[in-house]
Amino acid sequence: MAKILVIDDEEQLRDLLKQMLGRDGHDVQTACDGVEGMRIFGQFSPDLVITDIIMPNKDGIEVITELLCGNTGTPIIAISGGRRAITAEFNLESAELLGVKGILSKPFTRDQLREAVKTALDS
């Protein structure tokens, strides 16, 4: 299966995604923000990155931009629940315009996650 990097500042969600993706046979590494995510990306060389949009230190849009500008070819799935006046839809539309391979609005189901991962990896 695939090597997947999950970047999200919510520890419970990171753990849940690692568990769900791991059950599907994927090798999953996690990071708590974009800074740690980019460090792990360089060491882990994942086949797929799943990143939250709103995070401290380096947000998901910065991660997406850095990966796409670096021409890594690694597909990206953006996830967001939105906060304050910024909606999840706005965050995800912004990520989609940048060129991510999938978007998921929190909360999402296991089936939605599986479908997004399959689509991103097949692209």
C-alpha cells in the first residue's frame, strides 16, 4: 500500500486517521503542524500528503504551495473544518484552486476518506 503523511494540529484526528489508514494497510506518519510536516516529508518521502488547512506555525496552504512549487509530484488531500469567520468551504476551495487532488470537509466519514485517498493515489 501507500506511504501517507497526515498533517493536522488536532491530536485526536491525527491518531484516528493514522489508525483508519493503517487498517487499510497504509504506512502512516503524522505531524502536528506544517513545519514538522515538511521535515517529515523530506525524511519519509510519502506517496500522499493529507493536510489540514488551519494550523499554527505553517498552515496547510503554505504546505500545499511549498509541495506544489517544489514539483514533488506528491498528491495532496486538503482537509478543513473552518474556524471563526473563515469557512471550511473557503479554505477547501482555495486549496483546490492551488491544485490539490482531493478535499474533505470535517467531519468526514471513513468511506469519504477511503474514496479521496484512492482517487488521489490513482491520479
